[in-house]
Amino acid sequence: MIDCFIDTETTGKTPTKDRVVEFAGVKYKDGLPTGEVLSILINPERAIPLDTTEIHGITDDDVKDKPRFKVVMAQILDFIRGTRVIAHNGVDFDFKILEEEFKRNDSPESLAESAGELVDSLLIARKVRPGKSASINALCKEYGVDNTKRVFHGALLDCELLAEVYKGLVRDIKEKNIDLTVDHELDFPRKNPIKRIKDGRTGIYVKVTEEQLTKHQEYMEEFLPKQTKVNASM
């Protein structure tokens, strides 16, 4: 399955009320970029608060002539279709705000219905590095990823950084023999890194099946040897 790392920039921090102003995604296979990239600025049809602009650098002028979400939503769904969609803080934010946008714009398909799987790398990082910061910047420092260009929280750059630190998380999962399924019986959303959204229109989250968890664990075990072989040949 293709890994699709995504990120959003928005008008604020409330998924049910705010709007997406930028969507970005990059695709990887076996730890290497496929070259498929999607980066879209979106007109949120409302003003972007100044304090939010200070975070991601996107202004009202930047998006005033850009398409509305309704115009680009099919393009986003097509891009992620059938992939393993990975977002940092996806459960509490990116997945939620995207589902709200799809619902608000009467999309015939939800994020969960289009994606092959939804994975929150933030929750994985918290299991891999308990008690330590799980922010993108902290993970970049931990895994030696250059983030010096990250002046603002730009969606495309954050996707690229996430794809690189995710390799480090996968290595740690393998080397430390971390079982991502140990919290399977605990309630969503904060305890299990891998979850599937039942229906974007209801906002209900459900646990994944044992088969889905097993498949993801097998993917983690298969990914590291491939990545190690590639690194060894460089």
C-alpha cells in the first residue's frame, strides 16, 4: 500500500468550526518518494485571523483568488484514494477537519471511505518515545532530519518532514519490538495510533479489526528491511 503523508493549514484550531486554507500530500512507497505531490491553497470564504497567519504565513490575499474547498475536494479524494493516509495529530485535527469539510460541502465520499487506512503518527510517536515531546520539530532532532527551512508551518514542507521522521519511528518500532496493538481495547481516540473512521458524516470513530492491526504490524516489519537495504546501497 502506498503511504500518503498529508497536512492541512487552517483558519484556526477548531475542526468543527474552522476551514482549510491549504492541503498538501506526498506519496511514498517502500520508504521512497514516488514523485506524486499535491499542494493546494484554498479560499476558506472567511477571514484568516492574524494570529493564525503568524503560524502558517498564509494571508487573506494569498487565498482570495483560490478555489473553494468544494471545487478541489474531488482532487483531494482522488489523490489519497486507496492509500495509507498518515497525518501528525490526524485523529484530533487533520482527519476531523477534512471530514467536516467533506460533509459541509456535500461530498458523496468521506475521507475514510476514500483512504485505504488512516494512521496518526503523533500517537505512534507517543508510544515510541513515551514522556518525550512528539512534535515534528522534536522528532526531526531525534532522527537527524533537517528542519531549518521550517520558519512557518507550511503544509507541504511538514508533509516532507513527516515522511522522513516516520522512517525513524518505523525503525524504532522494529528495533524496540513495540506492539502498536497493546491498547486495542482502550477507547478512541487517544490510545490507539491506528484507527478507521466509520462515517465522516456522523463523526463516529470505531476501533479497527484485528486483521487490520495485523496487516499494519506486518507492514512495519516489512518496511524496515527494505529501507535498510536502500540506505546500504547509497
